[in-house]
Amino acid sequence: MQCISPQNLMSHPNRKTKRFGSVGPRLLAITLVVISIAACKRGSSDQPVLPVQDTNVPRIVVLPFENLGTPDDAFFAAGLTQEITARLAAVKGLRVVSPTGGGPDKEVDQTIDSIGRGLGVDYVFGATVLWDREAAGSEQLVVETRLSRVSDSGLVWSDTITRPLAEVFSVQSEISHAIVEYLSVPLDDSERAALDSRSTDNLEAYQAYLRGLVYSSSFEFKDLQLAEEYFGRSVAADPEFAVAHAELSENHSLIFHFRYDRAPQRLASSIATAHRALEIDPNLPEGHRALGLYYYWCQRNFEQALAELSLAAAGRPNDPQVIASIGYVLRRQGRWQEALDALQRVAEINPQSDVYVLDIASTCARMRLWKVGIEHSRRAIELDPDAIHPYVFHARILRARDGAVKDAREVLEEMPDRDPAQQAIYWYEQEMYERDFDGAVEALTTVEGLISEPIGEEIFTRSLAECESHILDGTGGPNSSACSSARETLEHERAISPGDPAIHSALGWAYALVGEKEAAIESGERAVELLPVTADAMAGHSFLVRLAKIYAWVDEPYRAVKTIEKALRTPGWISVATLNLDPEWDPIRDDPRFQELLRIHSAAD
């Protein structure tokens, strides 16, 4: 087991970066020492597993609650939906299935029968919510509930609950117990405690928490910053609000994982808030989930991440985020079939989520199960035609399967215009495969600074892409301004983050393009040394493939072919089709060893 090193974090070159929250140097050091000791003592020798799934239990969907108040109250109705769902997710004798992501308006014209058949559930629960601020005496919460049976569309139970707003947790508990009672589901003590849980008595803290949830599921930095602000307000209003601390921790970890901010204070804030959540409530599933995601996203300590996530799953056996996270960690460990099993289980809980369907597609693609991957990427597009990544993955799988570049372009042309900077990366990739190098450079006009490629976890810069494109089309050389800028930028990044394998990998490629052989090999090999496939089966594979390309460009064809062979023996996006298409393999394209490798693996496919 790897233990956290507070000394290493405190000596990080970014230590002068702006602080977050109230985590100053002294608290930073104390917190990391305490958490390091706790992590080492906790141990992780027992292999965590998903909770045993009982399929012979009632299946229920909790539809998004309809807001009858002002539009500004929508966050409150959404939060109550999530709270009821979370309570029911703790009950082992229930299967809680997630509805579509379209909100109540998407369900309004559907019958109980169509909803039930579409989601494969036995019962449908819905509610309307009114936050009545003009009630006499105090603000009132009015919730009208309805539990329906799918088999005959019969109404099992309905009620109108009117309580002072301060009793919102009692309302949640009352509703949850009523559902379980009407479905005749037995409860043990831990499940009963979960249904009766009361997170905070502070309404200001609770409302800030619910507003934070609206933004925390986003991958946009501006949204994550808003989530951080609201969760911060929540824990400031009630320092004992354990779930809010856990959500704040996850938000910090997500910001770090997606490279929006990699300062040591960000890491310290993430683990400190997760630890605070578990200090308040040692059995809190959200706290263990937050700590597990810290180990996963921030430390790549996958063994410890699984240990924490398994504790979260024990308390929330129906929580799709927990089960999916376990699947993601299993992928990183190279336990591909187990990961696929976990993700398929999540898709059963949330059959209308394009995200989880797409996770199955990308996992199958890396396993080179092309047919299943294509089926699921198509399904993801059907589920959410307004998202960009279903189109991106579908195009990638088509190219990797059999080099269908034209079909891939047609798919990308259907992609909605949602995120120009992210889309530019994928169009650049497509233009490179088509050998339209001018088009590749043009695709990056909306991109500035360091680019993080989220699928393969590689990074590059616009200048590095321009350097490569101009070298490939013969309009530029190693001494061009783009190549010089790329090298200088990445050398600067290496000085800031000397332990980041992605930086070393990108810099090695920059050196290879300009013909600095020794420096290129040293950087490329350093990336693989820092993060080999055995340590991270996904990111490590990307760096291994990049090392093979570095060898190819610095006239080391034997080492390039041997490295390609290793990459082809492990799951990843590289395939015979991409080896044939990708111009980055041009330096060894006519090498007999490369050709023989293609022949052997073509026959194997």
C-alpha cells in the first residue's frame, strides 16, 4: 500500500499558489500528517467487492420532483429528489433505478405503464413540491406524493404532507418509510438509520448545499467553482454538516483530476474535508465515497480507493456513482472484465444515462470488443444527442475498428456545437487521420494554453500540434517558432510539475519532433517509468504508445516495434487500423518489422 507523503506535497513547486478555503500552511501540514497516519493504519489487505446483488426485489424509480414554486426554487425540488433517492439507495431490499436526465417535463406526457416498461421497474414514485414563503407563521413545505404500481397503473399510495420548512428532514424520512412500508421491504438497523438520517438543522446550510449539488455534476470549471462556493457556504454555516464536507471534498478532487488546479492546497482541501466528514460521521457513505475518489483522482492509489469505495457501496448498494467509481478504479488496475461487469450493473440501475452507456462503450473499445462498443456508443447518442462525447467515442471506435475515417467524419459532423475548445481536440485528431494538416491546425484556432485530452489523459499545446502538422506536411521544420514555443512551454511545465508523467510524455514528443534524440527518449521513458501500465492501465497505456512514437521519430525502429507490440497486447485505443492510419507512425511505416507486426495482428483480429 502507498501512503501519502505530506513532505512531498509541502515541497511541491506550486506551494505559492493561492490558498483555498482556510487551509493554510500549518493546517496543511498537520492535516496531511494525520491523514497519512490514518491511511497507513487503515490498511487495505482485504480485497473489496461490490455488494451482492439480489435481483428478486421490487424495482422502483423516483421521478424528478415537480417544482410548483418559482423557477428559482427548482434547485430545492431537485435536491429533495436526490435526498429521497439517496435514502432508498441504502435499502438492500430495493432496486432503485434512475430515470432519464431530462427532468419532470420529459416525463409529464408519459403514462405509468410507458415509464415502467422503459425503465424495467415495478413501481413509479413522483411528487410535487411547493416552498410556500407566504404561509402564516412560518415558511411551509408542501409535498404531494404518489406511488404507482406499473403492472396495472394502480395508485398504491398518495398523500399531501404540509410541514414547516424546518422539518424538511422529517418529511424526507416520512416519505422514505412510507415507500418501504407499502412495498413490504424489511429493514435492518443500519437501513432504518439511513432513512431517518438528519444531516443538519441549519436551513441556510442546507439550501446552500442543495444549490451546490446543481453545479457539482458538471465538468465545466466555472460550474465546479460555483459548487465549491455553495458547499463552502454550507459548511461555514454548519461546520458539523458531514455530507456537505464530503461533497466539497469530491468537488476539490474533481478540479484536481481535470487539471483545472493542481496546487498542493487543492489536495490538502480535498483530503481535509473528506476526513472532516468521516470525523463527524465515521459510517457516512458519502464520506467514504469522497475519500475513495480522493485516492483515485488525486493519488492514483487504486487499492486504497477501492477499499473506501467498497465501504461506501455497503451503505449505498444502489448508488450508481459509487458502483461506477468502483468500475473506473478496476479499469485503472487492468481488471477489465470486472470493470465491465460493474459498469453494466450501473447501466441497469440507470438505463437512460448516456454517461454510463458510454463508459461501457469506451471500456469495450479498449478491450477491442468493437461490436459491443459500437452498439453502446450509438445508444449513447440516442440517449443524449445534445452531448458531444457520444459522437467522439463513436467516431474513435469506427476508426480503431477498421479505419472507417469517412464514417467517423460523418459522425463528428452530427456532433452539436457545445464546447468549441474540447471539440477542437477531436477535430484535430480527425483531420490528422485524414492527413489534412492545414485543417488540423485550423481546428485548434479556438484553443489556448495547455490542452488536456480527457480520453487518453495526454496533454499537448496548440504550438506542439502546429509544430507536428507543419513538419508532416513539409511546410515547417524543427526550428520553427511553433516547435520552439512548444518545447519552451513544456519545459516550463516540467519545472513546475517534475513528477507529472503527462508533461514528460508531451515534452518527449516535442523533443522527438525537433530531433533531440537523447532528450526525447529520456522524457518519454521517464513518463512510462513514473506511470507504467501496471500502475495505471489506462493513462499508462497512453504514455506507452507515445513512447513508441518517440522511438519511431528518433530512428529507433526496433524499440518502437517492440513497444507497439507490448501496447497491442494490453487494452487501449491502439489497433492495427490506427497504426495504418495515424501519420505519426510514418517514420517506420516501411520498416519490415513494423509491416510484419501489422500482418501478425491483422491475422489475429
